[in-house]
Amino acid sequence: MTAGTIPKRYLVVAMCMLATFICYIDRVNISVAIIPMAEQYGWTDTTKGLVLSSFFIGYLLFMVPAGWIANRYGGRLLMGAALAFWSLFTILTPLAAGLSFAALIAVRIAMGAGEAASFPAVYYLFSRWLPPTERSRAVALNLTGISLGTIFALATTGWIVTRFGWESVFYVFGGAGLAFAIIWFRLVRDRPSQHGALDETERALLAGIESANHGAAGDVPWRRIFRTPAIWAIIINHFCANWLLYLMLAWMPSYFRDAQGLSVTGAGLFSVGPWVCQFVAGNLFAAIADRSIAGGADPTRVRKLIQVGGLLGAAVFLFLAADAATAGAALVSICGAMFCAGMLWAGFASSHLDVAPRHADVLFAITNTAGTLPGVFGVALTGWLLDVTGSYASAFWLTAGILGFGAIVWILWGSSRQAID
């Protein structure tokens, strides 16, 4: 197949994944760059925590407005503008740090507000460009941008800081985001009917989807959304899944270093494996889900089996990690937990497009607001548990319990039947 014959919907999916990749590079790189920043400015650990958490203020506050903007004005404009916005504030980070602490906090809040637009824009585009039998794979591929962006940022930021100084990290990655925003506007369109290069087969495939998802811009049925049990199941499961995600993002290297006695370098290397496992599982089970649905399986049954299996499997592996006596056993346990976490991409993460395809952008903004709370409170609570107990076991047990609660909710109310037109 030549480049000219690649279906345009695949191009849209690839561009969304690259945008997510850049989003997470810019989000994660400061976790490494903040080490020399703290040394230069004499920050305490508490000050470092304020800098790192300030991102989530903008992210939380702008998430639902971003969903509404996507629903009203389209994902192409929102994502392109967001890319340019958060990349600009990435570039401004060194300048703000040199001006004052308040300026730095303001820049990080603004960057968080910009990145809040990324997922609502993606879900808008997926609902207009993808048939139901391809949505799990598209969602999984987009979410691999989280794993790959995290791995890339962790692997390259230290080298860039060592060679060129911590300021250069923000210039390099921010500049890359601005360049990609230009490419985004050139290649991506909101709807298939706006893309003149579609072949007849793809145009016929997508015509019905576009017609079904075409409605009054910004006409969001807020009351029905919050009265639908299946949507509350997604909200709760997004919170539960992200509790595990943020636990691993924030504490995995420290767990390998402090609990398993590895060096800083060894902890970093061990931390890569679990993200690779999530990447593999996410795409594998998304393909299984789409193949099953295309073969006539009930989408609700498919998503329930994968979601519940992923949640309970991750919980079991966390219990094993709590009792791991060696670094090898710990690595296997954490890899198992993250493999199971990857299964959730074909579960709750794809259900937004099933339950409310025309409003999936707004719906994801709502559920991801709940999903961001563990990044604010869960990470801090884990630190408190470590101080009180001196062990990671209690943090792993708590997370396992939260995942078990999510599984019960999904069994009772999870559904992939369309509930909102």
C-alpha cells in the first residue's frame, strides 16, 4: 500500500497519537528538569511539590470548558490552538522561573490549561472519523502516546540537561510542539466531508457516522449525562484507573530505589519495563475488542470482560508487589499490574464513544476531571502513607481496593449501549 492510499482516518488517528505523545513529553520533562532547577533556586521539597502540582490546577479548571469548546467548534481548531498554547508556555518556563516563583506557577497553570484540551479534541475527532469496529484500537493507539511520551521524556531529558542545561529542555520540546501545530493544521480536518482526498470506499464507510454525529453545535444534554448510570460507571472507573496511573507515574522509580534497594539509574531502567507492558497490552486487547465486536459480539459484554479483568488483575499484582522480596519479583509484579492497566484502554476508555458518540468530547472532559483528582490527592496521600507506615504495602493495598471498587461498579452499571443521541 502506498502512502497515497492510506485511509485518511488512519492519518487522523496517527496525528492524535503524536499530539498526545508531545503532550506527555512536555508534562513529564519537568520531573527531571526540576532537580537542577531546585538546586539553582534553593527550593525545598515542598516548593518542588508546588511547582509540579500547579500544572493540575489549570488542567482541572479547563477540562470541562475544553470539552464544550470541542463540541461547539471542533477538535481540529481546539487541538491546534492547544498545541501552540501549551508549547508557548513550555518555552516560557525558564524565563518565568528567572522572574519569580509566582510567575513560574502562573506559567505552569497556563500550560495545564492548554493540555486540558488535548483529549476532548481527540474524542471529538474519533467520534466523527471512526466506525464502531475501529474505536478501541484508535483509543488504544492514542493512549500509547502517554506511555511512549513518558518513556521518551525520561530517557532524553537527563541527557539534554547534562549537555545543554535545564533551560534547553523547555526550548527544545516547546519548539517541537509549535512546529507540530503547523503540521496539524495542514493535515487534519474535523469531518470526512471536509477532506477532499477521501477515496469512495472510505467516504461511503464514514458518511453514516458523520450524519449520525451531526447536530446542533454545543447542544450538550448536561442533565441526561449526569442522570445516566453507565456514564457514572465511566466517571468512577476513570478515577479508579487513574489512581493506579498516577501512583506509577509519581512513585514507581522511588519504589524500586527505596523499597528494592536499586540505584537511581537502576530504578529508572526498571521503571521503563512496566510502561512497555502497558503499551503492548493496550494495543493487544484493543485489537481483540474490535475484532470481537466486528464479529458480532455484544460490545457491553466485551468491554465488561476486559475492564473487570484488567482491574482485578492489576489489583492482584499490586498485592504481589506489596510482598515482593527481591527486585526481580517487584519488577514482574509491577509489569503485571501495568499490563492489566493497559487492558482498560479497551474498556472504560473506549466506552465514551459507545455511550454518547456525538458528545464523547464533553463526556471525556467530565470523566477526566474525576480522573485528574488522583493526581492531586492520591499522590499526596501515598506520600503520607509512606511517612506513616514506612512501607509501600499500604499504598498498594489501598490502590488494589480502589480498583476492586471500580470493578464492582462496572459489573453493576457499565454499558456500551448508546444512551445519549
